[in-house]
Amino acid sequence: MPRIPTPLTWKRRNFAVFEPLGMIDRLYAGAVPGLVSGPFAIYNSPHGRGFVLIHLPSQAKIIDLDMQNACKDAAAKFAALWTSTGGPASLKRSSGRTSKRCGTSTSA
């Protein structure tokens, strides 16, 4: 029986995110204020426009959107998807693998 996802409850928190500093390829951790719910976080875009939705444990940026409510809606959809498929690790699995040398897909 599939689990029914519970609604995400958002709390205002400070958390660390990795951002590039200038033209350097290194990422620097910086504390930012934002909203946190479960593994998701939303904060103001460092580029001055919109909001960024990230997966906190992996620091993966999911999407940049113009409105905070749109980020909340996207997080709710990702949470429902992950609940129905068994978590974020199951989304990384696919039926084919990509070869690093030539970029072709092979069946596993």
C-alpha cells in the first residue's frame, strides 16, 4: 500500500549552502536565511532575482523559480514522487547506463 505523503511544513531557518565565489571554480559554504521543510530548503537567489529550491543533504540545486510559493509547490511534488518511488536514490537508477567514453547508452 503506497504511503500518503504528509504536507510539508516550512520553518524559517539559517542553513549553509555551497555557492561559487566570483569566477573561481571552488565552492564556498555560506550561511543563508530561508525556509526548510524535511530535506528541502528555499532561499533567495544570490543573483538577485527569484528563489532557489535545494535538496539539503546533497546540496543539489533542484530548480530556480521566480516565486517562493512555486518552490514550495515543486518541493511538494518532489516529496510525493520520492514517497511513491522509494526515495531520491531510486530516481537515479535507470534501465540504461551511459558510457563515459563515448556517451552512448547500454542496457544493463
